Amino acid sequence: RGLGDVYKRQAYAGLLSDEEIKHNLQACKKGQYSSQNNQGISRSVLDKYCVCYVNKIDESLTKKDIEYFKKNRRYPEKFDRLVFESSKQCYLKVIAK
């Protein structure tokens, strides 16, 4: 099963639109592929990490978070903690195993 299948299956996990999910996946991959910390980690593993990460963020956002973002063009402060936790959980699940 390819990343496209995983993407389609998980696209409706939370509140982000398909377009936002796609954009976030692309941004995650771009960042992960270019990170010096990821030398020697295959793109397929990094792709799985990004699907996990974007899905966790999507599952964790509330309607209030989305409304706050639309009003302020940024997420509330708790979002930093959410990003850290999502990153850590997906790192342990996908990369460190």
C-alpha cells in the first residue's frame, strides 16, 4: 500500500480539509528530507513519519483551534506543545523502532 492510499484513508481524521492535509504533508516531507538529522533515513520512512505526524495534529485540533487560526492566522500557544508531542510520538513509532 502506497502513501497515497494511506493519505486517502486518513484524510478525514479530524478538522483539516483535504487541501490542508495535502499541504501539511508536503511541508513535512520537504522539511524532513532536507534535515541534517535525517541523513541515512529512507524517504519511505520519512513519508510514514509525516503521515503519522500530520494525522496526529489533525486528530488533536479542536474547532476552537481552527477558529482561532482563521481569526489570528496562527494557532494558540498550546499548539507548540501539540507539535512537540505529535513529533515525539511519531518519531518513536516510525523512526526509532
